[in-house]
Amino acid sequence: MCYSDEEEIQGLCSPGWHIPSESDWNQLFTYYQGSAFAGGPLLYSGYSGFDAQVIGIVAFNTSRHFDGFATMFWSSTSHGPLKAWAHGMNDYNYSVSYYPGYRANAFSVRCVKD
């Protein structure tokens, strides 16, 4: 996204698709009974078809964390000049958390159809 603050920007997604905003993520979580329970159906073993893989994260593009345990997905919604919102899922707790993550972190991205 080249650190753009524009929500729902195409970014690295194909034409006709965009990086999800917080509004997009919240709509998805609401469909699965809110962020307290949405992680279960959204994980690879869930029934939603989202199939999130718990591949871990790379912090500041240098160190790996949470391999085989958790994953993070970017939102296109900014949280100040250095951060954007991100959502975490893991195998041990079905809630979906959200964090203001530094944009230098290597988190996963899902694209949403326009």
C-alpha cells in the first residue's frame, strides 16, 4: 500500500479488489457472532471457507514469532503515521483481537471484492 492512509485502497490486490478496512473486518466478524467467537469459523479448520493459516508473524521484517500458533491480518485503516490496524487469530482462543501494528511488520493480507 506504500503506507497510504486511504482506506480500502487496491494496494497489492487485483483490480476490482481492495485491502479490507476496519468496517469490512467488523462486518465479517459480526456475521460470525462478533470478534469474541469469529476466530473459530475463520481458521483453517473452521467452516467459513476463510481458512486462515496460523503461520506466525514477522515483526519489523526481521524476527519470526508465533509459528504454528497465531497469525495477523492487516486492515487498510490507519492508526497514526506509523501504524495500521491488524487482527490476530490463534488456535487456542476463538476470539479475534485487534492491534495497532507497526507498518514495518510483515502480516498477512486478504483482499475483498469491491
